[in-house]
Amino acid sequence: MPPPSDIVKVAIEWPGAFPKLMEIDQKKPLASIIREVCDGWSLANPENYALQYADSTNFYITEKNRNEIKNGAILRLAASPTQTAQGLHERIQSSSMDAKLEALKDLANHSRDITFAQEFINLDGISLLTQMVESGSDFGDMLSFTLTAFVELMDHGIVSWDTFSVAFIKKIASYVNKSATDVSVLQRSLAILESMVLNSYDLYQKVAQEITIGQLMPHLQGSDPDIQTYTIAVINALFLKAPDDKRQEIANILAQKQLRSIILSHVIRGTRTIQTEMAHQLYVLQVLTFNLLEDRMMTKMDPQDQSQRDIIFELRRIAFDADLEPTNSGSIEKRKSMYTRDYKKLGFINHVNPAMDFTETPPGMLALDNMLYFAKHHQDAYIRIVLENSSREDKHECPFGRSSIELTKMLCEILKVGELPSDTCNEFHPMFFTHDRSFEEFFCICIQLLNKTWKEMRATSEDFNKVMQVVKEQITRALTTKPNSLDQFKSKLQNLSYTEILKIRQSERMNQEDFQSRPIIELREKIQPEILELVKQQRLNRLCEGTCFRKISSRRRQDKFWYCRLSPNHKVLHYGDQEESPQGEVPHESLQDKLPVADIKAIVTGKDCPHMKEKGALKQNKEVLELAFSILYDPDDSLNFIAPDKHEYCVWTDGLNALLGKEMMSELTKNDLDTLLSMEMKLRLLDLENIKIPEAPPPIPKEPSNYDFVYDCN
């Protein structure tokens, strides 16, 4: 007979004694259990003791987390968090350097536990650590452990970042500004500065006064990948929290300091593989850089502004310079007529006043900026496109002005200009780090692609939207290959001609016209439940394989992971923390925590998740919301997830809904169902190729006049 669910069998260790095997009754107060353990070893004052896990974490067991104890767990009787905190508080003030170093080492280790952290902070431990840093008397390992303990204590979110003095900030900044700082001290100092900037606007202002971009640059040219990652993280934090009027100034400084070329040489094209966290920071920098375009994207053109109208005159001058007469020649009416004719050739919608074409936002003035850049920096290609189209028939010309405006709008959508960077995305594009004006160069390549695709499609003005759809598909498909340079991107586009896009589309979708007849629809409805069951089994099999999820704190992305998988009998979810991202499946035995499927009350997603309601910063991020889901179980607890990508999100939400007998609603299920149904239908209809399937079944013949037609075998 299995033991009661509230009885847990564990082993408890005590230095110098044999481990004690005992049963813990989860209904009894933790204090009485500790008293019972102390009595077994004849230890007085049980209030001075506590239980903790005997693993690498050494986390304390409290009334709040005691339900996480599993059968077979190994625990340790240790000094209580209060006793340990008081002891370390005294030891780190020791006059003996060796004793002080050991105490700081222990403090750095213990500070990962929130129970200990709370006790140490209650003793004003944070102030003690900051005073030690400000005094400047500690160096090397001693300073490293001090800063490590400080970072771990602050990560629990118990103490506000707004409480720190300018002297402390100056000291931390000095470690970053020194050229010969110890690597571990430098890494922790960069982490502290990043947290200060992200968590407090007042501290951002103080840090920005102490740290310059020029002082951070040398750290990117070093050989330590962690230092490079933390350095870019600090730059991103300064960039992200800067007021709108300061961001362009920071971007100009970054351009002067050659940040892009340094990252390209020492990180992207360096000898080491780019790790996940570095990829994320490069993605954030890419997003923040492109977000500088938002101001121009949302600025309408003022038709009365002469400087803005001069840009349109310049576009006309560059395109038709050979045909221009002196500006003062002829009557005003003649000049207006000539301007109207040229603006029509340039492809503007409003031939009389093309400034009106730039009053829609997005793309606003950004489209005009791109057009001028193309005309000045790729003048031959610009003139060729304009003159080539002006010589075509009216209905076949590709309007350069209208195309540029719509293309700029499309590129902003593809690159998500104006959106906050996601906390989970690592998708950066190396080619955007190869040029100081990467967006403009990106536009120049794409506008030439649009003109080429227009000719390949033999499009007319009525086909404008169709051409734009094809161009968008060409661009997105080329971007998914992650070209290393703009030239590589251009080569990828050469291989994605309109003919190739048609072939790809044909291979990816079934011919809908062949599947609309009534018999085919009936056959489809008949086999759909079978295919749906196949999709369901695939989802459950994927849950049995499990997935590694990343933990995300309010301070920054952390390289902390946890793994969750479904048992083969589909009755229990096994999960547990991982030191690093596993390369393959994690066995059930190594996952200590369990959640019976029978206890699951509901599956919630997005903003309904408990962890999305708690984290205000995450709530602002649309992409994180789209990847969040939670399992609600008895009584009111939840298991919270943030999927690594949209595919895993769909797999897990589908699988969990299938476990609960609910409908699988994700877009992935719809696509899989369509694909598998299409394949199954084509297989079943192979024998009917080139045979016309009638819309209605053949009529049933009349019954015979008699049924005396049985064959007599005799």
C-alpha cells in the first residue's frame, strides 16, 4: 500500500554522525520536525537549527517551500538562516584577512538563497557591503566575492536600487574604467551597472555621468566572451533608458567610436562561437539602432517646408539633369507643366504636389530619406530605374515614388521598427553590422529587387499589391538564411526570382481547386479525426521528450534553466532546475519535482498567466506575452512557462490541452492538419488521377421486379 501523500521519506545528515532516515509529516509544523531531529542527536536549542538541501544549492527549507521536498531527498541539519547570517555578518568584519576572505566566499555562496538573503539584509548587510566597496581597501578575490554577494543579494528584489550613493556608483564605475581590472571584478561591476541603469532612472543619470562609451570600447576588444557580453549589455541598457532626445546623441557617439566595426571584427567574425546571451544582446542592439528611425517614420512631411520640398527637387534634378532647362526660362505655367510631367515619371501619386505623398505615417519622411540616399549613393541605378520606367507604357511602369513609400513601410514592419526588444529573442542579422547606413543600403537593394520583380511579373498598376506581396516573401525568405553581408543578401535575392517563388508556393500548398468538390470534401471530413488524433499523439510524444525553458528575472536574462517533460504513461509532469542548457533529453530520475496531470485545473496563456501579472516590465513586452503560459493546479498554485520560441509554445499548449481533453487551437495544429490532410488526400486519390470526380454520386438503380436471381451452385 503506498504511503500517504503528506508523508515524505528523506535522509538527514549531520557532520560526524550517520545519516538519519525518517518520515516527514507535511502536516506537522516544521519547528516540531526540527526539534525531533535535534532530539535524536541530543542537540540543545533546536530553534538555532534549520533543514537545508544537501546539494550544491544548500537552500533552506521553510514553511513556504517545504511542499517541494520529494521522496528520497537528502537533507542536512544546519545552523538556522538567522544564526548563519549573524555569523557571516561578524566574520566579514574580521581583522584577519584570511578569515575575512573565507567569510566573503561563504557569503557569496549563501546569498543565492532568498531565505538567507532576507536575514542578512535585515542585519543591514547590503549597507555593510557597499561601505566595504567604498572604502577601497579590498582587492582581488576579496573584492570579487564582495561584489558577487552583492549581485546575488540584489537579484532577489528585496532592496530597491534607488538607495545607493554616488560614492558607491563612482567606485563601481572606476573598476570598469581601469584597464587592468581583475576579470571577475570587471564582470560583476558591469553586471551591477547594467542593473542600476535598468532599474532606476535616477541611477541611470548618475551612471551615465561616470561611464562613457569610449571607456567601454576596450572591453569589447578583449578575449573574454563574458566581458564582451556584459559590455554590450551595459551599452544596450544606457541606450534603452536614455530619454528620446538623447538616444540619437548616443547613436552618434557609437558611430564615432566605431562600435559597429569593433563588434563585427571581435565578436561576429571572431574565432569563438556566439553564445545565446551574446546573440540576444546583439539582437537588442540591432533593435535599438533601428528604433532610431521611428521618429522619421512617424514624421509627416510639411508641404510648406521649403527644405523638405528641396529634397523632392533634388530627386528630380538627379534623374532628369540632362533634360533640364534653366530654372528661370519660360513662363511659370510652362515650368509647372514640366515639373508635373517629371513628378509623374518619378512615380509619385500626386503629380502636382508630391509632398502630399509623404503625409501618411508610417513611413512618413523616412521614405523620402531612403529615396534621397538611393539617388545620391547609387545614382546610376536610380537614374536607370526612373528612365527605364518612364519609357514604358503607362500601365506597365513601376512607379518609383509609390514603390519606395510602400517598400519603406514594409521594411519597417519586417524589422519591427518602434517595438521594444523581446527578452527571449536571439535573432540578430550579421549583415546589419557590416555598414554604418545598413537600413538605407537594405532599402537600396530591395528597391532594385522590386523593380526586377515587377518586370518578371509583367505587372501593371492594378498588380501593385501582388508585386509587394511577392517582394515581401522574397525579402523574408532571404533574411531567414542569415546572410553574413549585404552582398550575400543580394545574392540570395538573385536566387529567389518570381519564378522560384511560384515553385516554392506550389510545393508548400495544395491546389485548392482540386479539393472543392462535394465528394472530396466529404472524404476530407471523414479522415480529419484520424489525422487530428495523429497530431495529438505527436504533441504528447514531444511533451514526453521534454523541453528546456530559460528562467527570466526582472534584472536581466539569466543563464539559468529548468527542464520539463511528461512521463511515458501521460500521468505525471516531471520538472527540475538545470545548471546549463542540456544537449539532449534529461532523464526522469534527475528531475526531482512532479505534478500529477490529474491535479491540473486549467491552462492559461498570455496576460492571464500569474507570472505576467507579477512582472510589470514583462507585461509591456508583446513578444514575451505571446510565449507565456501557465498550468494552474491544486489548490491555487501554478507552474509558469515562457517558451523559447513560438513553435515550442504551440507544441506545449496543444499537448497540455490534449491531456485535458480540450481542443488544440494553435496555428501550428492548423498548419499540421492542413499539411497531413493534403498528403493523405493526394495518396488516396492517386488512382483517380486524370479522372473527373462527379459532383454528385450516381443514382441508385430501381429495385428488381423479383429477387429470384441467386446462382444455383448445384
